[in-house]
Amino acid sequence: MTTDIHQLAATLIEALPYMRRYQDAVMVIKYGGHAMGDTAAARDFARDVVLLKQVGINPVVVHGGGPQIKAMLDRLAIRSEFVDGLRVTDAATVEVVEMVLAGKINKEIVNAIQAAGGRAVGLSGKDGRLIQATKLTRTRRDPESRIEQVLDLGFVGEPSFVDRTVLDVFMGTDIIPVIAPIGVGAEGETYNINADTAAGAVAGALAARKLLMLTDVRGVLDGQKELIPSLSADRARQLVQDGVIAGGMIPKVETCLAAVAQGVDAAVILDGRVAHAIILELFTEGGFGTQIVRS
């Protein structure tokens, strides 16, 4: 028992300087992946976010919901097509996406935070025109003709402007904003935005101290599959060029690079499946995932 108490005291002492360092800082947290579908992990996440608020940090949560969207589309017998990892979103699909993201998932996260002792408000990018978006386009070169073709992804968007004044209202209060990555177009149209991209844009607009990208992997790995604790922006770009950073990690790293280019101090890719990953990253020496900083 005495050993446990001493270990707890040592942990708290180690965390204290970091709590002071991040006083009043904005932390944007992208929440998604398998951790979001696990009851215990979701409860731990909510407790971590509430703790941040209680020690004087301003957390802003941006969440995804790909598996939940897929489940609802399957129930409604609406087929999905993907291009470069992006769901082609027609008029019927975007209605379901908005219903699941801004409705069911968003309110589940709000309720979890409030059950953990905090206060939260659920928003989508359409509220107050928080996330203004334009249609996202992709091109693909035909392998036979070598002609570049423009692909129509439907109502898939990318942020063109994030109005931080909508979120500034909550800074310094006890309310935690929880944002669904739904954007609004110039004519009021609804756009489905990749959650990583939305989180990066929100972090950039707020000039956040850190962007925390909770994923299903440990972070960026080197050629020997060992975790890289920290990367400069230039080094991260080089690893992409060399093929060390590949596959689904590339868009996550690109989101981090865009965020730090917009003024975020650091963007961190970390394993959201590990209990209290946020606390381990922010309040321990050396952090927990891979931190990307400006060169």
C-alpha cells in the first residue's frame, strides 16, 4: 500500500510542471478510431478531457465516426464507394452522415463528458458557420490513355475558413466544445469533411498549443518499426519522400504539417487505444506518441 501511495505521489509530482506549462492553453483533440467504439475507452477519454479542463487547459474535441456511418448506411441499404480513402457522398449519403455525426455520435460524446463530471456543448461545422467548406476534388490519371480525370466525390468538402469567434465564446469557461466534422458551403449546402482535416483546420484557426491526433497506431515508426518520439516538419517530409512514412499515415502527417504551418506549436500522433493516452502525452516526460514541430 505504501509503495502504491509513493508511486501515485511521484506521478503527480511529475505531472505538476506540465499542468503549469499548459495553463490556459488550447488543446485540439481529434477523437476517432476503434477507441471511440469501446465503452471503457470512451469513458477513459471523457475523464481525461474533463481533467484537462479542471487543471486550466481548454480542450476542443473534433470527432470522426466512419464505422458508425458505415453501419447506418448498411442498415439503410445505401452502398458506399471510396476514392483515396474518402467516402463518395451523394445527396442520400450526406443526410445519413450528418445524422450520425452531428446527431448520434456527437451527443454520445457530450453525454460521456458530462457523465465524467464536465460540461460540454455539441456543435457541427454548420453551427454559426463554424467550418465553412468548399467541394473537394480529386484527380486520377487513366492508366491507358494517361489522361487526367477529375473525380466527383459528391458532397465531400474541405475547410476553407474556420470562424474561431464561435469557439472563443467557450474559452475560459467550464464548457468543452465537441465538434462534428460537417461543413457548410456558400449556398448553405452540407459537406462531409474528413475528421483529421477538420481537426487540423480548427487547431490552426485557434493557434492551439497542440493538436492531438488519436489513432489506432502508436505513432510514426522508423525503418526498424520503432517509434519516433519527435520530428521536425522538414524531417517528416523527407520520411514521406523516402517511403518510411507510407499508406494511411501520410494524410495524418500531412494534417499535422498543415497545422504547425498555421501556427500550432506541435501536432502529435498517438495511440488512442491505450488508456489515458492524452494524459500520458501531456503530463509525462518524453510524451507518448510522435510529435511533429515546425522546422
